[in-house]
Amino acid sequence: MRVVVPVSGSDPKTRLADVLDADERLAFTEAMLGDVVETLAAAGHAPEVVATAAVDCPAPVTVDERPLDPLINGLLADAAGALAVVMADLPLLSGDAVERLFAPDADVVLAPGLGGGTNAFVCRHPDFRVDYHGASIRDHRRIAREIGADLVEVDSRRLATDIDEPADLAEVLLHSDGRAADWLVDAGVELAFEDGRVGVTRN
Ligand SMILES: Nc1nc2c(ncn2[C@@H]2O[C@H](COP(=O)(O)OP(=O)(O)OP(=O)(O)O)[C@@H](O)[C@H]2O)c(=O)[nH]1
Ligand SMILES: C[C@H](OP(=O)(O)O)C(=O)O
């Protein structure tokens, strides 16, 4: 199965700007991307990275400047068979979570993200298309229903944990020991405890 990892290589992760400057956000994006493609490869897949600008990572990279929806919908329209899309900001991804994503033999398999996004999908239906942003999981359920596809959702915390906001960085420090976690430690990002909820601080 074709497995695509889309990544923004141009001013990525703007919602982390309070903690990381622009160069750091690109470097951290590459670290998360490295975790994702290594986990996919270790699980027996051959991930292809599609980036808006050149990125450094241990997998083949194609540069394609199209925004997310036209990019993925173009890939879906051209797909000869099944297509999987796994986002690049999932540094907690594990082999077990990857196995659970690929296990169901459904037309459409969706992995919801915290906050309403769609962190990964597998598509075996010719008419499925994406509509990312703005609680996209609801749109993707609706689209699957409208085309009569059978749909399975994967309930996995490791697939659901996308890193969007500074508080999400705590999840990386708490639950991963990969490239992204190492990068944060080297950058001086540490856990901070306030109001009973864990966050991060930078020294
Ligand atoms: N190829 C490609 N990937 C994208 C694009 N926009 C976002 N992505 C990737 O899609 C995933 C989800 O992206 P978002 O979290 O919505 O965007 P982001 O740029 O990472 O972060 P923000 O600037 O904070 O919204 C991440 O893996 C991004 O790198 C795009 O236009 N093209
Ligand atoms: C691409 C987008 O990511 P989010 O901004 O929700 O992390 C989505 O999954 O719809």
C-alpha cells in the first residue's frame, strides 16, 4: 500500500511560536517527521514524504507546494489502489498503533486526532476525498457516509496525539524517547507543573 506522510516545510508549526522560533520549529518538525517515518518503516511500510519545501528526513521526499486538501485529494484521485496518509506531527506513534491503523479491511479507516482533526487514514474506496481543518473528523465521517463506504475508526491515544500547541509538548516528554523528545531536551524544554496540569517551560 502507498503510505504518504505530508509535511509542511515552510513555516511549520506556527502554533508553537511562543516556545520555538522559526528555525527551531522547522528542526522540531523534522525530528517529529523522523520519528513517524522510522516507526512506519520499522512496521514494514515504505513511507513517502510529500513536503511543501525541502526537509531533512530518513525517507524519500517529494516537494509539492499544493496546500493539504488539493494535495491529498490529487493523490486520492490518482491512486491505483489503497492509499494511507499519516500526518508528520505524531511523535508518539508506535508499531502497535501502526498495526491497528492498517489492520481493518474497511473502505475507509480514520484515526481521529485530539481536538477534532484526522491524524491518519487508510482509503480503499475510489470516491473518498478529504476536507482538513475545522474538526475534519466529522467531515471525513460524513464524506465516507455519503459515498456509501464502510468506515472503521481507530481509537488509539498514540495515533490521536498530534503536536499542535505548547502544552502538547509535555506529551512528547512524558511518553516518547524518540528524535522529537531528544530534540526538546536538547533545546531546554522541560515539564512544568501548574494548577495541577502538566505543561512545559524552557530554560
Ligand atoms: N504537504 C503538506 N503538508 C502540510 C500542509 N499543511 C500542513 N501539513 C502537514 O499536515 C499535518 C497537520 O498540519 P497542521 O497541524 O494543521 O499544520 P502545521 O503547519 O503543522 O502547524 P500550524 O502552523 O500550527 O497550523 C502536519 O504533518 C503538517 O506538516 C501543506 O500545505 N502541505
Ligand atoms: C490538518 C488538520 O490538523 P489539525 O490542525 O487539526 O491538527 C486536520 O487534521 O484536519
